Amino acid sequence: MKVASVEWSRKEWKEIRRPEDLWGKTEEYLKKAIQEEVDLIVFPGFTGCFYSQLISSSKNEYLMNLLQRVDAQVYEEKIKELSLQYALVICPGSYWERKGEKIFHVSSLICQGELLLHQQQIYLARWERELGLSRGVEVEVKEIKGKKLGIIVSTDVFYPQVSRRLALKGAKIILSPVGYLGEKNEILQIGGLWEEVQQNQFFAVESGFNGFLGELNFWGESTIYAPLEMTDHQDGYLDRSRGKRSLIMATLDSKKREEAISRFNVLSQLNREFYLKMGIFRQGE
């Protein structure tokens, strides 16, 4: 499977002033992915949240006020519409979604007009809790093109139980639209998904948001990870933007991954009885 991850610079985000600009930019990268024969593309975290800001009546609106008018269906339906024109699986970043009185931070996988996978964020950053967002309670796995995929939304990359639960459910590829609040800190990002890839030996595609929401600024590098033993420099990276490229790509070689795991299988070392007692997975899983 060939995958791609998008990373728009802060300058590019500032140039997106209308919903039409965002759709034009999105389609531009979908076309590039098709030209490169990509199977799956991941857009930056909070892209759908940024769309909510674009359609707001005030460009400088505070997030608390913006959340009151969240309507994820419009964003999701537009991505479905675009997906009918491009034969690849699209992770459209992440977005806020209202369910009754609750609002969740979610991501998804869409292909040919269909919603294939939907994932709510399980753990929330302090600023998200202060906004009153709600938390999800489970992670889902979906088999697509013969591979089991899962999504880790933003802050969940720092909670090992989320990654381990996906690994135990059979996920071989993790997709993660992210955005880190504040100033750039590469060590912080390594402490997230890079560590989880090495502890669970799946592939991962991370797409970072370098824009702004209301009064908050975010950053993030886009990276494609693999187990250490199968990467050229044994550093766990198949490709990374380093803040200098807006589109990175890599082919996820399952055979190389299996060979790496055969030399040291992390999950085979687990105490299954201990996990069963914690309820992490059930008999037969």
C-alpha cells in the first residue's frame, strides 16, 4: 500500500481565507496523490475545524463561540463528494462533530462517497476539556485493501493504551491527523506516535496542522513511521517532511515489516492473562 501525508505550512494556511480556497487546496493534493499512484492520503489534524472557522461570520471568533455552530456533516459530505472523483482512500484530517448535546473531536476514512471508518478522540487536552468537548470510549479497526487500519486522533498519541488496544485488535496501519498546541517541539512529537510504533510494530502515517484556530496556534510535522528494524537508518522513519515538504509518500512493505517482527515480536511477549484481567481484550480476540 502506498500512502501519503500532507503538511501545509503556516503561510499556506494563512492564504486559505474562504471555503473555496480550502477545497481547491485539498483537490490539488488529491490530484498529486493520484499522479503518484497513492492508495491512501492523510490530511492535517483540525482541517475540518479550520473549515468551521472559515464559514464563521467572524474570522477572529473565539473557539467557545465557534463550537456552538459546529456542523460536521457539511464538511464530511463535501469530502465524500470529492472522493467520488478520486479513486483513493481519504483521511480528511479531523473535525468537530455534534451528537445531541455533545461535541466530539473525530476523524474518518472516506472512499468513493462512503464513510468507511469513524473514530472519536478518547482523551482530551486541557484546552479541549475547557471547551467542554466530550470523549469517545472505544477504538475501531477496518480492513481496507486487505490491511487492517485504525485512527488515532490528535492527543490520543500520548496514551499508550489507545495504541495497544488498536494493535491487539489487529491494526497494521495507524493514521493520525494531529496538531500540537504552542511552539514547535520535536521531542514532544517523538514522545507520541514514534514511541507507539516501536512498542506495537505497526506502520503509522501522521499529518500535522501548522495553522490556527480562534486564539490558538498549532504546529506539527508530517511523518510516516515503521518499526526500527525495517527502516534504512534504523530510526523508525520511512519519510518525514522536516517542515520543508508539503507532501510525503512511502510504500508500506508488509513483508519487510513481518521480517522485522520475526526478529523481535513485541506483542508476543505480552502476558495475555494480565490483559484479560484488565479487560483490554476478551477471550477469542
